[in-house]
Amino acid sequence: MNDNYWEQVYKTKEVNQVSWYQEKKFHLIDLLKTIHLPANAHIIDVGSGASCLIDHLLELGYKNLSVLDLSETALKTTQSRLNEKNLDATHVEWITADVCQVKLPKHFFDLWHDRAVFHFMVSQEQQEKYLNTMRNALKKESFVAISTFSENGPTQCSGLPVERYDIEKMKKRLGADFKLYEYNIELHETPWGSKQEFLNTLWVFDPQPSQEAHN
């Protein structure tokens, strides 16, 4: 992932003129009602960009939020918007970093949310680095919400290649440490009216004993 690339995207495009833009109807908000995550839960939004999701989480009373993105410009845009809405940005930790390289606190998060980052991990090396970061940062029995393009989705996003998934492929890629809770297919409409098919998945992180422990 290239931080300069995403900086250029957010410096040259309006927030509501990127294909992944959503103002409301966030899948995660519906999930929170299902899993009854308490307001003091530690939530990280990976690849948050300038998403309005953080606004909604603060309005719902969540107070331990972290947002991670390669683009400092995108995160500053979110900060400015929160200030305009008189939402308390001190409840948010702002992390400008690459998810494949960042050092996050160990066994800390109750929920990992990623809408449209993992599918940019097109090499096995990238995928393994991402998954290692996620495993190390999650508490046991925490939740993982990942949305990627489905197998019927686009082959590129913002000019970059992506890896598309169905649920069986995602199960295999995440491995035995992640137990499927639920999934669905979402037809996302871009700001210019085209349709993109997403696979939304929710998992419970249940790390299995290592093979060495049995030897």
C-alpha cells in the first residue's frame, strides 16, 4: 500500500466523490445492534479514510475508538467534520499508518472493522502481514467485521487491482482462528450511480492452540 497514492486521492477528490463513499446505512451500525457491543468497547476502523462512520459511532455513545489510514489528509478531514458537528474527537485515537506495518497494542480491541481494505491485499505476503497485525491486536472472542468486493464485484478500485472473495474463499484465507458469525451480500451504489457488489462478513476471533503446544 502506498501512502502517497492515497494522500493524492484525498487531496484531489471531494469526500463524496470516491466510489466507497457512504453517508448513512452503514452495515456496521446494524451489526452493533446484533452483537450488543457495549459503549466502552475498543473499536478500530481500519482504512477509515474520511468515513462518516466515526460520526455515527460517537453519536451512539462509543468512546474508545481508533481510526487507521494511510492518508493524513483523510483523517484531518474527519477531525474537522467532527468539530463542526460538536462531536468529541478526544474519544478517537488517530493513527496514520500502513496496516501491514503498524504496531498496535496487543490483545486490545473488541472489534476490528474493515470496509474495503483487505481486498487491496493482492499478494500472499500482504495478506499474511495484515492478518498477523489483526491477530495480535484482538482480544480473544472479539469481533471482526470485514467487507470486500464479492466475486461479482469489480476487479479494480481507484485504479488498483483487488482480490475478490466469496464466503468459502474468505473462510480459507482467514483460517481456523476465525469463526463465522454471519455474512451477506450488499449492493453498494457509488456517488455516480454504478453498482458494486460487496461481501460483508462478521467473525468471532477464537485463536486455536498452536501445534507446538501439543508436542
